[in-house]
Amino acid sequence: MDYSASIAEVEESKTIAVSSKANKLIEKGEDIISFGAGEPDFPTPDFIKSAAVKAMDEGYTGYTSASGLPKLKKAVVDKFASDYDFQYSTEEVIICNGGKQVLFNGLKAILNEGDEVLIPKPYWVSYPEMIKLAGGRAVFVETKFENKYKLTAEELKNSITENTKAIILNSPSNPDGHFYSQKELEVLIDILRDEDIFIISDEIYDKLLYDREKFTSIIELCPELKERILIVNGMSKTYSMTGWRVGFGYANKKWINNMAKIQSHTTSNVNTIAQYASAEALTNKDLDKIVNERRKIYEKRRDMLAELLDEIPFIKAIKPAGAFYFFIDISELLNKEIKGEKINDSLSFSDLLLKNGNVAVVPGIAFGMDNFIRLSFALSEEKIEEGLLRIKKFVNALK
């Protein structure tokens, strides 16, 4: 019997594969330091966990509307309005099982077979596979080191064709931590304003910006394009709630309604208890204080990791402005060897580093750029220091 040909074309998530491989070694007792995780190492704040217990105790354990709990929808739009200069209605938001489902439902709701979606490189690992699953075709846009891998007006203009249906922008970015300033966004918007394409803005790391940079949501700069914009966000990264699976999307009513149709026939509503807890989180007066405290810790770790990377020869990286990742150029290490085994690409580098250095990193091929690796700094300073010492020792042993 044959299985789906379209699914056969979809690749497993390499980021999840790396974490799984490292975890299996750790379970066997191996001393592995993993820089692979794409999630905070902080626990979910206690008041959020207490809100979940309260919801269960009060019997809130049944279904909600497939598109989300009204109480949470209100909290989501109110929080957005207080953070950014734009007001959505509760009919213009959907609650999904994490940001991933927002993205997939959003793509599925607009794409027809063969429609093209622009993705600047490097990109988050799941974007192209989601586009495939939704029936579209990913078109990758090359960016440059000297521009900090940010899309320029010329690169955008040259990439749009009559087959372009949408573009995905991710700021702050996974895997390299770049973000678009207000001025940089305005340059891109000037081009997109004249094109009849959808804009998907992945803003999941909006609260994780460093050096006192200020985040601007794309909708603030072009409210007249609301009918073409989907904003993706959620509870996972900012609030240390990755396993709770609560994401939300903001868009026009038709787009949201189409996404809700998909969700009603696939997962139905997001876990009810997690929705009540999220509503409490977004309305709690201490939330921003906790987020800012943790952001400062991330920033300190980022600075520490940047200093340690400077001590390792043959590699280079741009210091990230946001999120919690470094994207490191290892091109000068290609064709070097250790114990008779050769580094041919980012996959072989990652495998040999894990085998010989007991350090897990994510190969850059997962993000569309094979001469790179990604390191997360969502781990303790002690582990960062020890992990970078191991990487330095590994690199120095290469011949």
C-alpha cells in the first residue's frame, strides 16, 4: 500500500531531532551539554500554574469554542493594544495549539496548489515544510552577512513574481536573532503596499530584545494593510510555557474564520486549562516585571557567549539583537578532520562535535544555510561556559 506522496516530501524537524538525540545520550548517563533547545530554561511562573489548578478545581475542563476561550481572546487583544499602537477585536484573533498551528492554519487558509511563499534565509526550520503541507511552494530569498541577514528592499523587490501569494517575516529571528527596526520595516512596507500579497509576521520573540531596542509590530506601521496581515505570537517563548501549547494569531475576520474552520475539524480547541491559565498570565500585573527580569538574564548570557566565541578561531557570528540564539559561520572549518573523520557540512560538524566534544548544536542546514550552526543561550551561565570550552577544545583539535 502507498502512503501520501506529499508527506514523503516533508522532512522531520532537525531541531527536534537534535534535542532528541542529545536527550537519549543524557538518559544513558552521558555528560552532554545541549545548545539545541529552542525553549526557555526558566520555569512557568507560579501564578500561572496556580491559575491552571484553580481552573481544574472550579471545573473548567470541558470544551471551549474551537477558536478560543472568549476570556483569553479579550486578554490577548487587550495586551496587544497596551503593548502596541493598534486595537484588534476579539473576532480578529484565534487561539491555537502554539504558534506552529497559527502559522499552519494561516497558510492553509490562503494557499492554493502551487502558490509561492517568500521566505528570507536563514529561516525557521518549519516554514518550508508547513508551506508544502498547505499545498504551496517555498521560495527562498538570499540575504547577506553585511546586512545582518535582514531582507533589503532590493532583495524583496527582485523576489516577487506573479505567483507570489505571501511572505513570512520573522522578527526577532530564529535562528540568528536579527530584528527589523521601525525604519527597516517601513522600507519593506513601501514595497509590499503596492503588491497584492499576504504578509505573515512571526513576532513570537517580540519581548526578547536587547540593548534597549524597541520592538515595533508591523501592523502599527501599516494599519491600512490589516486585510493582508497575519500576526503570529503566543505564550511559549516569552512566558516559559512551551509545553502548554498556546499560540494566537491576529488577522481580518475572514482569515480568522477560515483558520477556525480548519481547527474545528482537526484539533478543536486548545487545552481548556492552559487557556484559563494564559488569560490569568496576560492580565497579571506582575507579568511584565517577570519578563523584564528574565530578559536581562538572557542579555547577560548573550554577552558572555559572544565573548567566549571570540576566543575560538575560524568561526564568526553576528551578535543577536533578540531571541536567544547565535548563528555561527563555520565555513572555515569545512574539510578539516578529527580522528580521521572529515567535516563536510553542518550535519557532519554537529555529529562530530557531539561524538568528540559531548556538545549538541543544531546544524545550519535546518535553517537553509549549510555552513552554519545554531547555539541557544537558553541555558545556565555555567553550562554556557563549559560548553564553549568544549567547542574550543574540539576546534583546536581539528587538522
